[in-house]
Amino acid sequence: MEEKSSLKRDNMRQMLLIVACWLVYTASYLGKYCYSCNLNGIMGHYGVSHADAGLVSTMFFFAYGAGQIINGILCRKYNARFIITFSLLVSAGINLAVFFLPSFFTLKYLWLLNGFSLSFLWAVLSTVLSRCLSDENLKKAVVIMSMSTPVGTFLAYLLGALFTKVNFFNLSFLTGSIALFAIGVMWFFSYGTLTSGKTYGKSGETSGKGDETAATEVLHTDENYSAEKRNAMVTLVFLGVFAVINNLVKDGLSTWMPSVLKEKYELSESGSIALSLALPFLSVFGAFVATRVNDKVKSFVFTSVIFFAVSGLLMPIIIWGDFGGFILPLCVFALIALLMTAVNSVVTTMAPMYMRNFFFSGTLAGILNGCCYLGSTISSYGLGKIADELSWNAVFIIIFAFCLLAVALGGIYFIRKKVKR
């Protein structure tokens, strides 16, 4: 009876840890997307072009992506309690500084620093979760943590729309600062209680051979461990490329959608931001879709290729269709955002956590997330520059081409597997 009660308490502790990690990563999106969701207001307020405004996001994503890789390599040496608190409080201070900022020139350097300060989070959170969660709760964490990105993005754009409506878009930065500070304090005081207990996988002291790997292409047995690890490393190379393409498409849409709706479909500034909420709102279901498809396909690469293929089939509707309105294009963009969120879930959450018996989860999460933000770096300035020089239709053709490239790479992976057999 006492053992059952102890297990129940431990399970509750693990669930509260998942919630705390979710709150940390969701709050981080309020601290980094409050710029992207207010691009129209910022361009008008400071009188800058798409390329100039996109350069700020590019600097953020460059620092964030490079920091992900660096912190992924070093994260096993970090004290998770202090480093996450430090990351959140620094970002809170930067957002507060931007709220009072009079100069666009200074903003881009502050946002570069903001990107690096937030780059500590994902690798360290992945390490904490893979070390402290049982196999059963790890599966729940994969779905719950995957929802932090769309939920955080949705909240950022919702607040952006509301503050733009009252002609005070800068309040987004103040709100982000308050949220980051509050969650940072919560993490500092709750960390010790939430992480006490048994450890698992390479991220912990014990090497639990959890059956979560049975749902993936990296089945673990003592006899074929080395061969399967080599296959897993090949899989990671493909996932790294998919990560770049995924965020180029995903963040390209989320960053520039308000501008597309305002300039191409002539909607109001607040209306364009409000309608852009359709992208993160529908994307909330991306993690569920990714989990279900991967359970059937049992391959991270093929699961991702399916989502890229469907996105590629949808893009011609935007490029060559002329519907005289924004409703159908917006629905298509929202569906593509859902599919790209599903790919992001596979690459940055499922792969690092389910492969914890082969690789250190924090390192893997940091490297793959760093690859994601290489795509984000390209999309912010690159797509903005293409829109300035050519048109939004040219931007959509570029996105279409990258979806086809991902499908072609999936074909190469399939052929390699057939030949190897």
C-alpha cells in the first residue's frame, strides 16, 4: 500500500515537472515572438522596409540557432535550476528595455542578445525531462511540450492583435517581460522538489531500455545496438536537413503572414494580425497528428516526408489560384502551419527524447533545434528581401520548392534503406 502511494506521488511529481517545463517554453515565445507579431507596426513606427525589419529577426534566429548548438553540446555541465532562471530573467530585462526603446538601430542588437539568452532553454529542458521521466510519462511529455510552440505563438499574436487595436503595440514587450520574470521565479523555487527521484537513459544515472523506442526506427537490443546506433545517426542527418527546411517554411509563414494579409489582401493592420492567429491555433494539433502518424509509419524520416508532401500539394493553390479573397488562402496556410508544426514535433521533441538510450537528449535537442533556427534565419531576412525585390508570389514559390526538396530527400533515404536490405 505504501509502495503504491509512493508511486502515485512520484507520478504526480513527474506530471508537475512537465507542466513547469511547458510553462517555461511557452513563456519564452512571448519573449521572442512579440517582435515578429508586430512587424507591421514596427515597420510603420520606425519607417523601415521588409528587409530591414526582417534583419532583426534574422539576427535573433542566428544567435538563437548558434546558441542551441553550443548549449546542446555543453548542457550536461549546466545547473538546470540556475541556467533556466538566468535565461528567462535576462530575456525579461531585454523585453523591458525594448518597451522603452526609442531607436530601431539599437533594437536589432538587443534582439540578437535576446536570441542567445533564450537559446539555453530547449536543450536544458530536454535534458531534465529525459532524465527525470519514466517511459510512460515521457510519451506524454513529447505531446505536451510539442504544444508549447503553437500555444506560445498563438498567445503572442493574440496579444499583438489586441495591443495594435489600441494603437500601443509596444505593450507586447512589456507583457512578455512580466511573463518571463514570473515563470523564471517559479522555476527557481520549484526545481528542487520537481526533479527529485529516479533518473533514466543517457541523460541520467540509469540506462532504462524504455519501450518508447519500439515506436521508432531505432529499436534497441543488446545484440544489434551498434548497428542500430549507426542507422540512428544516418536518420539524424536527414532530420537535421528537414529541420532547416521545416523552420524556413514554418517561421517564414508565421513571421510574414500579417504583412501578406495586409499588403496582398488589403486587410487592416490589427485585422491581419488577428487572422494570423489561425496559423498557431490550428498548429496546436500538430503534435497529436505527428504522434499518430509516427505510430503507424514507425519512422521519423517517413513521417516528416508525409507532412512535407501534403504541404507541397497545397502550395499550388496559393501560387496559381486566384480566389479574389483571403479566406481559402488563409485556410491553406493554416493547414500548412499545422503540418510544419508536426514536422517540428518529430524533429525537436520526439527524436531527442525517444533516442535517449542512444544519445544524450539535451545535446541532440540542441543540435536539431539549432538546425531549425538556421532555417528561421534564412526565412526572416531572405523571404523579406524577395518580397521587396519581387513579390509575395515569388516567396510562395520558394516555399513550394523547399517542400519538394524535402520529399526528394525522403526518396533518397527510402532508396538507401532498400539497397541496404
